[in-house]
Amino acid sequence: MFLKTFGWSFVITAAALVTAFFYGGVEALILCAILGVLEISLSFDNAVVNARILEKMSPFWQKMFLTVGILIAVVGMRIVFPLVIVGVTASINPIEALQLALEKGDPNQPGSYGYLLHEAHPQIAAFGGLFLLMIFLDFMFEEREIRWLRWLEAPLGKIGKVNGASLIVGLAALLAAASLSDADHTVDIFVAGAAGLITYLLVTGLGDMFDVDGDEDFDADDAEARAPKSGNGGLVKATGKAAFMLFLYLEVIDASFSFDGVIGAFAITSDPIIIALGLGLIGAIFVRSLTVFLVRQGTLDEFVYLDHGAHWAIGALAAILLLTIELEINEVITGLIGVVFILAALTSSIVRNKRVAKSDAAKRPAYTN
């Protein structure tokens, strides 16, 4: 199972490292490896959230996520997105932005590709921060039987009973971020943050319209979709419009998670080729493989607190993105916070499983001859 799921990831990683070596020698190879590790460490929580959504989708749409989705992640977010941001910020066309990127200028030098992308960070952070914050809030404000950090999650669940609670908190966070920012960026931050909120509400709203849980939009002739999956029981799989909306939602989530990695990469290198190889090929493909592994192994159902840990990591990342509008926060801290939450949730799940198993064994009548 492990080699089947991660085999292509190792092959693509090797190819990316070899390409980096022939492109720029040993230094390029090392930088590519560092970026790959950075992206993977930042994306554990992303994989957990992706897996919970992916398990609702039919096998066809799962394959779409692994094929078309990976192209969007690599080409769209790790190559095209930075070029678009620089082009808009500097008022230049995409070709000029690409030429500027290939010059490999010093990110600290005004007018360079890395410098312009860094200058656009407040808007990027506002958009991504608000989008991720809404994911966190909607999860925490929802009534649920299982809670991990009950002393925090139970009060949050009570707050969630207020109509529009997540939207109220999200708007308050946006107002705080905009008001505390540099005066030159206030309007841009507010517009970008509002765009993040609108994007989240639009995608989730369309998902509700098309019934993303698959209750209505289910292909009765699809025996494979109807069959029980490991860790999912007999979960009905979304197909058609429902699965398409889930696919779009996954891509927007992946984009939001990648913002910090794309910006942080320029602290390591300003070479767009190395960034595409490290963040895109190595990082993105490993995140996809980890997502599939979690789905096929039924890990999220076995370790029930992983969902909670991932969403706490999302909340932390959202807060960090909003804070980085005005503060410099090392990418290592961002990556470690996500890993810590995931490991803590995994450990708590293992302890819970042992406790439940022990309790069940105690209730079971002793066998006698």
C-alpha cells in the first residue's frame, strides 16, 4: 500500500532533484530539496483536510484530483500565480513578469521579482488568512459529538449557535487586520480579505446548492461508488455537479494553504525554476500522495482527533497569515505549528483508542467452558 501510494512521489522527487542538479549544480539541488521539505512540513494539515473531503468523492473525481488537480497545484499556484501577482503589482504583462522572474534578482532589491512578490504579501495574506479562518470557524462552531480540546471547543460550539457567528468573527478579524496595518495597505487588505470571505461563501454556498454530501446527486449505477470503502463504511460518494463543487473547493483550499509556502520560498531562493521544482513537483505531489494514503487507510476514522488537530493547525495558519501583514514570522514556526497540532491529535487519538478498547474488554463477559 505504501509503495503503491507514494511510488510516483519518490520517482518525481528523484527526477526533480536530478533536473535541479543539471540546471544549477549542487547548490540548486540542495535548495530544491529544502523547498520540498518546507512544503511537505507546511502541508500535513492540508493533507488531512483534503482527505476528509476526498473520501466523499467517487473514484473518478478522486483521480481528477490526482491528475488535473496536481497540474493546477504545480502550474497554477507555484508558477502562474506568482507571475500574476507580480504582474498586477508592478503593472506589467505576464511575459515581462516571466522575464523578470528568470533574471533571478535579489529579493531585497527593489524592482526584482522576489521583491515585488514580497510587496504583494499583505494582500495575499489577507485573502488566504480570511479564507482559512472561515474553514476553522465553521468547523469549531459546528455541534459535534466528539471534541478534542473540550475546554476550548465546547465554548466555541456554544458561540456557533449564534446565527452567522463565523461570518461575524471573520469580519471582525478583517477589520482588525486592516486597521492595524500600514495606512498605505489598509484598503488593499480590506479588499483582499473581503475577496477571501466572498470566495469561501461562494464555494461553500454552491456546494450546498449541489448537495456536496452526495445525498441527492448519486449515480445509482455506479457500483464502485456505492461499495464500502476502507475507513468510510458505506459512505455515499458524490458524483456529477456535487463532486465538481467538491473538486473546486479542494483546489481553493490547496491554493490558500500554498500562499505561505510560495511567499516563504523567496526567503530561500528567487529562482522560479527551483521554486517550481521544490514546491511544485516535490511538495505538491507528496501532499497528494499523503492525502490518498489517509483516505485508503481510513486513518481519519481510526484516529478521530486528526480532523480537530488539522483544523486547529488551519486556525493557527490563518492567524499567522494575518499577523504577517505587519510582522515577520519565520516559515519554520509556521511549519512546526501544523506538525505539532497533527502529532498531538494523533497521540490523543491513540490514547483514546486504547482507553475505548480497554473499556470494551472490561464490559465483555468472561468466556467459560
